[in-house]
Amino acid sequence: MFDRLLRRLGAASGIFYVVLLILGSDVLGGTETGAGILVELLGFAFFPFFLGSLWTCLRSAEGDGGWLSVTAFGGGLVALAVKLASVAPILAVRASEGIDPGIAKALIAMNGASFVITFLPLAVMLSATAIVAIRTGVLPRWLGWVAAVVALGLLGALSAAVVSPSPPEWVFLPMLLFALWVVATSIALIRRAGEPHPVETAHLAREPARVR
């Protein structure tokens, strides 16, 4: 019972992550206020738990030799690391009184650039998840197809942001779709928490009986 509760909490971490990011960025002012930065950081703290729950789910379908589940987990961690590192310039600007406006502008621009860079590892994470979900059905297959579409959107947005000196506003749309996908995936993981999946059961059934 306690193990199932932990699994459900891990799966629900994706929802906590999205809610706290929205609260910190849209309600509390994001990087403009200390409260916004703190709440966003708390949101990032929940993301590894969501990644762990997703990795466990994908690995149950792939088996011990599966590498796509690890790829999805690694892509998510890289995106998180890049985003956490981008907070440092903002904190430096807030902590430095009388900082040169040009330097402050550059540091703030670094935060925005890091946000765009996360599109690439997130696209890797979504692509690996999409392949496993569509191939095995360990997650609803429509979630796999949505993940594939959002991955392409992130890559397109990254290309537009890198090529154009002033990228269009639509480049942030894939991140909104990513947030919705995380919430939907969390709900699917909560429902499956603690329950053996048919793919995993079939995998075990195909294993030859061990000689005792």
C-alpha cells in the first residue's frame, strides 16, 4: 500500500511541476521577483521525480536491455540541468547593486537563451517516449503521438530561435503543449501506479522457466 502511494506521488510530480511553474512565472512575476524565482525552483525540484516515474513505466515495457527509456530519462535531466544553470545569471543580477546595465541585459538574455536550448533535450526525451509508447502501448498511444508532434514542434521552434535574431512569438507554443503533455502523462502514470502492465506480464510469461 505504501509503495503504491509512493508510486502515485512520483507520477503526480509532473502535475506539481507544471502548477508551480505557472504559479511562479505568471502569478508571482517569474524572474522579476524573488518569490517567483523560488516557486519556479520548487517546481523544478519535482521534475526529477516525474522523470523517475516515467522511466520506470517505459522500462517495464522495454525490459532490462531497453535503452530508449534511459534516453528519455537522460534528455529530461539534461533539460533540467540547463534550466537550473540559467537561474544563476538572474540571481547574480538581483544580488549585484549598481551592476552595469549592459552586463545585466546580457545576463538576462542568457536566461532566455538557456530556455530555448532546453528545447533540444526535451525533444529527445519526447521522441524516445513516443517510440516506446506507440510501439508497446505502455502509455496511451495517443500520448505517444502527441509527444512526437510536440518534439517536432520544439525542434522547429529551436531552429526558428537560432536562425532569426528576433524569433516569432509562436516559438513558445511548443512549451505550452509540453506542459499539457506532462500533466496528461502524469494522470496516465497515476492510474497505472502499482498495477502490472499487460506488456510486462506478457514479457514475464515468455521467459523460460528456471531450473531449480
